[in-house]
Amino acid sequence: MRLFLAVAVLMLAFVAYTAAEEETVQEKLNKFAERVADAGRTVADGARTQYDRLRNSEFATNAKNWFQRQVEKLQSKS
């Protein structure tokens, strides 16, 4: 009987110890939200970088200048 009682007490202590280490649902959701926010920031930073590279590219500059010349030609004809 003492052995049974000792094993039961040890099992309860082990369950209490492992339960104390587990994260709560709120903590898991907070970590998930942080990961999603980090992923969003990473995507936003990448998109911003690509936008800046495109905006400052030679093609974009040439296209912008061409459109400006066309608008100026149209305005001068009016």
C-alpha cells in the first residue's frame, strides 16, 4: 500500500511539474501573433526594397522622362 501511495504522489508531482511548464493558450496565441507580425514585416520590407529598386531603375527613369516630354509636347501644341 505504501508503494502504491508513493507512486501516486510521484505521478501527481510529475503532472504538476509538467503542467507548470506548459504555455497557456494565451501565450501560444501571443507567440503566433508575433510570428505573423514578423512575417508581415519581412514581406513589407522586401516589397518596399523592390519598389525602391524599380522606382530608381533606369527603365523607370527613362519612362518617366518620356512621359514628361510627351506631356510637354501636348501642352506646347495647345
